[in-house]
Amino acid sequence: MGVHDARPLGVRDILGLTVKVAERVLQTRSAGQALSTNELEAVVKAAEFLQEHNMPWPAVVTEVIDILIAQMKTVREESGQTKA
């Protein structure tokens, strides 16, 4: 299959890729390694895309988004404590 034979990605393709990236993020996290900003951004952008197309998020995507939200809250709390 040549470059010109490639078809555009559909919502189901994006869904499958999103699951793979989210699973990789969770594996990286469970190994105690630093999370890739690019991978995290990819999951967030793909989640937004899925939401815009009325596709429910798979559990693994929801888990990654929940982790990001928790980390953001922690950073905000820590920055608030340093200002006091």
C-alpha cells in the first residue's frame, strides 16, 4: 500500500489508536516512569475528538483523564501552599 493509497482515519480508527496510547500511558505510569507530554496530549485531544463525535470514552481513556485531573489538582494545591 503506497502513500497515495492511504484512506483517511475514521472515528473507529481514532478510537483504536486512542486506546493504544492510553494503555501505553498507564503502562509507563505503573512502571514508575515519567509520562510523555506528547502521549498525554494525544489522549486528551483524541478524547475531545471522540466527544465531539458522540463516541463514549473507553474505560482506559477515562482512567488517563482522571489521572491528569488529579495531577492538575495536586499541582494547584501545591502552588497555593507555596504562596501562603
